[in-house]
Amino acid sequence: MSFKKDFVWGAATAAYQIEGAAFTDGRKASVWDECTHHTKYIKLGATGDVACDHYNRCNEDLDIMKEVGLQAYRFSFSWPRIIPDGVGAINPKGLEFYDRLIDGLLERNITPYATLFHWDFPLELYHRGGWLNPDSSKWFEEYAAVIANRYSDRIKNWMTINEPQCFIEFGHSQGIHAPFLKLPFSQILLAAHNVLLAHGRAAKVLRDAGSSDTRIGYAPVGAITTPESEKDAELARKLTLSITEENLFLANTWWSDPMFLGQYPEDGLKLFEKHLPKFGQDDMKIIHQPLDFYGVNIYNAQRIIKSENAEVKTITDPYAPVNAFDCPLTPDVLYWASKFFYDRYQKPIIITENGMCGTDYVNRQGKVIDDHRIVYTEQYLAGLKKAAAEGIPIDGYFHWSMFDNFEWAEGYTKRFGLVHVDYHNGTRTIKESGKWYKNVIATNGEQI
């Protein structure tokens, strides 16, 4: 078994989680800036004001990426850094920062993979209704056009939106992420539909501005059910690709079928019938744009259990080991997810995020010994490699994350990085997992 010769090895980050410089050089607030400063929802009162200070330490971070051997780096643009009010006047200093980042990547032979939106919604647009505003997808289209016109000569690989399931569920239903709302279900479906329209409008803008080698996808979070044995594989597929009362927000098909198949799934339409917003006549034409890959963020899975009366349920395995975020470790999830999503959408798969949270610290010898992350990643990659060996087109893998960073409502209490960040002074230390990953990249995963 082996990964294909042009397999892409990378790592990922997000703007608000690493950049800092929250109110520097013309950047204005996002909903996350507002909520970290004016709510009590963030653990230990943390903010993204400084984060990893990547805005000021960009060259140092680029050198670290090169030292780790990255072939590709997935990052996101900060919408309020580029267009401070969300629409209208463009901030030249914001554009210049991303020029430096992108040019620095290319100078180091690291391919940029760019995400347009990773949750930092401009505060000014939130005050105008946010994702509930019927013009929200057009706001996003305007922003995408600025990005595309500036950077499409240097960026060929794009993701429109990161994990829409999460910022809609956690931010607009559960109220545990910015903007910390608990909306009625009908409004949640409306916001979700506007997000899909935003994706479609942005994808068209990127395609029109790009060249023949432009590749476009997006990065949902995969809610996966895995079988205990091959005999339950078809049942696991059905559960992964169906919509029930239990998985309303994380349902894969509600978010992906419109983009890739041009229609909402029938089971969702039936289940949500009483709450559906009115769709525009051309909405699905806007949403359903040509896409080149299926990117997906995957960390764990649920498993199937059957009762004595043959009732089927999915549960979090109570006996699975857990990481420092209390998330179960389920190494076969990349194998099954790749199979299920490729079978449905017939697009090459890119794992746009995968990683684990650890209790990482620098020891007296100046090292970060995170063998747990090495074991985790090796086991997960083994499943991905198995999928590739069975003929599923797996194009790449992006470890989450390149650096320890601001972990949303958890503040700085959770560490996912290949590189340790001392938040008191900004010192970076490549963890043992980062050194191990360098060898994985250099050998194209031969030892997995």
C-alpha cells in the first residue's frame, strides 16, 4: 500500500485562531472579537487579540513550516481584515499581509490552500442581520471577488467555507460559539440556506477569476458512523448519509448534496418540511457550482450498536480512549469516511483537517514529547492509506493544526499543534510529532 506520488502533505490553521493583531492596521471586529471581549462564554476570559501573533511573526512561522517539510499550507483569510466593514472599503494593509504570506509560502515551495471563511464574520454585517439577511450571500460574493482578483494568480486551491455545520449549530442554535444565539429552527434553516448560497456565489467568482488548473471545494465537518465489522458497512453508510432527529445540524447530505448534486436530500426535506424557508427559483443553480474535490474535516466517529430486538443506534464508544478534549479516538474513521463520501459524490477526497488535542508542554530539555499525537496520527493515516490502496482517489491530508492556537470557546486551554506556542512570550517549539511528520512527508508515508 502507498499514497500516490503527487499526494499532498500539509497542515492547517485559521485566521482568528493564530493571527492576533485584532485591531491593527485597519482591521475591525468580527463576531468573535465582540464576543470574547463582551461575554463570559470564553474559558478564562481569553481573546484572539494576540493569539499566536502570526501577523507579526509570519516569516518566522513560514520558516518553521519549511523546517517541518510542509508541501502545502491551508490558511484562511480574515474577512474583517480585508474589508473591515464586511462590504465597501477595502483595507490595503490587510491585502498586503496576505501578499507577504502567500509569496512567502511560494518562495519556500509550499503550496497555498486558501479558505475564504473560517468563522470570523464581520461585526458590522452581524448588526445588519448576519446570515439571516437575504443579502448575506451577496456580501460574501463581494468579499470573494476581492480575494479572487488579488490572489488567484498565485492560489490555485480554494475552499469557500469551513464547517458551516459548526458555526450554524454552535453559533446560532446551541449558543456556545459566536455570535452565541439560540434561534428558532426555521431561522437556522434560513441561515444555513444563505450560507449555501454564499458558497455558490463565491465558487463561481473563484472559477471565473481562476485558470484551467484552479481547484475549488469546501471543508465541512464529517459526522461519520463506522461499522464494527464489514457486514455492517452498508448500514454505516446509510447512517452517515441520512438525516434524522439526532443529527439535524451535522447531517452531511443537507450541506453537501446541494453543492455536489444540485438538490436537498429528500429525507431532510420531509423531516424539515414545517420549518423550511422559501427558496428562490434560481437558488439551487447558484449553489450547485462545479467543484473539484470533496474536502472534509474529520476527527472521530460514532459506532453502531444493535439491541436484542434489532434496534439500531449510533453512540460514542464509551470504551474508546479519549484525547485531552474528551473526544474519542476512532482510527478507522478516515477509511470509512473516504469510502462513503467518494461513493456518493464521486470527487477526489482531501482530508482538510485531522488531529488531536494533547496536554503538551516543553520539558527541561526544551522538547515537547507528544508521542500520543504520533500514535494517533499514524493510526488514522493507516486508515486513509487503506482507502487509497483500494482505489479511492485521496489527494491530500492536512494535519490540524500547524500551531497551538486559540481554540474558540476553550480559549488557550487546548493544544492541537505540531508546534508548541508559549503564549506568554510567543516562543515556538517544534514538537516531536512535528519532527515525526517531517519524516512522513519526506517518505510519502511509506512507514505508515
